Amino acid sequence: MTGDRRSPLDSLHRELNAKMVPFGGWEMPVSYPSGTIAEHLACRTRAALFDVSHLGTVRLSGADAFDRLQAAFTNDLTKIGVGRAQYTHSCNERGGVVDDIIVWWVGEQRFDVMPNASNTERILGVIGGEDTTATRAVLAVQGPQARELLAAVSPDAALVKRFRVETHSILGVECVVAGTGYTGEDGVEIAAPIEVAEKLARSIIAAGVVPAGLGARDTLRLEAALPLHGHELSADITTLEADLGWVIGWKKPEFRGKSALEAQRAAGVPRVLCGVQTESRRPPRDGATVLDDGVEVGVVTSGNYSPSLGVGIALALVKPTSARLGNEVVLRVRDSELPARVVERPFVRR
């Protein structure tokens, strides 16, 4: 793991005996001694704390910040305003997704752009701005009791509504709090300066929130059918193929990839994302071939065991004719085949 960056919470993870793994150029906790399934179920039934400091923060400020983001990303910032967050894509000229991003509109001329860990430098090259990743930790408090438990630490942070962005003093230091997350549950994400990050994390855990690692974060996001960059989204998978057309501001004058996406919308997508579910505990795996009536029609992009449902679930890119609900398919890895059927997304609803 030599050369990987470490979170401001690294010493806390090690004190809690987390299993550390390399991820996107960082060394991050994949699980704690309780295990991924226990951490997953804690988030679904109570509340969990995730260290997501590996996500980037690119700060864009100034009178031209709004226009630069409008020209760079797919979604339309005129749909929101100051104090709101928006999910968006950075595309290439073919409409492929270079990265999926959350934009926090913090102040009139200040935006905190949150790319995936490995894409921070790439997004800096697209929009400019300042990389402030090293100045803060990002703590995600997620679950049906997340707000109730967080209120013991910061009542103000606990009240930040979904996709709202507010600045509050927590432990005497200014923090940015957003009603965002990646689990399918309610909760908030807190960007805390590194000098208070560990104390804040300890306080949240002391309030009854269970620490959880990247393993649970992945199974939770899969149950919620949320896309993962490098799986459901890539430079070779367009926003429309990922069934995320709602993040495209079609009425905007121009943004990178718009012409290609307009052409694909007119012609129809050659493949589309769908959800499939097995009848056994055996998990589907990324890269499995999807067969419909014996014919190869697509590929599994993410697959795993669902702790909430007790069966295997997967997201797959398939031909549109094979994505109809209830359609029975087979997932094949080498010489092994796993029966499945197309189901509604998300697999698990709040």
C-alpha cells in the first residue's frame, strides 16, 4: 500500500481494528471486526458512519464559476440555487461518463465539486479551481436513525434536509453539511476541517452510530441501485445507457458530450441498465455474461449478495428488449450459470 494517501481518520480506523485496503489511491477501511453484513444491516436499521474522505473536493470560486460548471457538466444548475446540492456527470465528446459528481453550491460564488477519488486531477483539468481535499475529512452519517443520533453531537447538522447544503459550527469549527449520501438511506455528509475530524468521528460513534467500511457502502449502494464509476458508468458507457437521462440539462446551450447524447437519444440506446435478482444466496459477479433465451445480450456491471434480501442481486447493461420486468435471464461466468430475472430498481426501498 506504499504511496496510498491516508484519511485524517486513519489512526481511528486502526484503533478500531479496521481491515485497510487500497482504494482509488487511498488506504481506506473495507470493514471492521463486526463484518460487512453487520455494518450493512446497522445502516439499514439504525445508523452507520462512513469515512468518505477519499472523495475529492475541488473548490470553484468567482464570478465565472457558475458558467464554467454549466459548460462542463451535464446537469443544469438553474434547476437549483445557493444552499443546494446536485448530482451531475462529466462526459467526453462521445457522451461517455468520465465521472459522476455531486456539486455543493455553498455560497453565491462558491461551489464545492465532489469527484470520485481517482478522478480529482481529471476534474481539476476540466473546470480549474482549487483542490481542497487535503484540508478536510468527509463523514457520512446514514440510516433511519442517523439524524436522531447525530443531533446529540450537532443539532444543526442533523436538521440539514435532503440535497440541501449548509455551513454550521461543529465542535467550535465551521463545517459544511450536505443532505447527501450513497446508501439509499436518509442522512448527511459532513466536510470537517482535519483539526476536528477525528474528534467529530469519535463523538458520532459515542452517540451510537456504527462505524462501517467500503464493503458495506458498496452493498448498500447496490441495493439502492446507485451507479458506481468504473462499473455502471465509464468513458464507454453514456449517461443514457446508464438510464440517468434525468441528469442531462437538454435545454442548456452546450456542454461537453451534448451532441453525442442528443444523437443517441434520437436513435435509441443500444443497451440499457437494468436490475436482476437470483433466487439463491449465490452472488452474481461483475463481468458475468447475461443470456436471454440462450443468446448473449449483455454483461453484469455490479453484482453481490444482498444482506437485506438474502439473495443475489446485480446491475447489468443489456439490450433494451431484454430489460423488461419479469424477463428470465441466465448469468454465466465461465462454465457456471446462474438463473435470474429482471426486477424493479431499487432492490431495496427506504
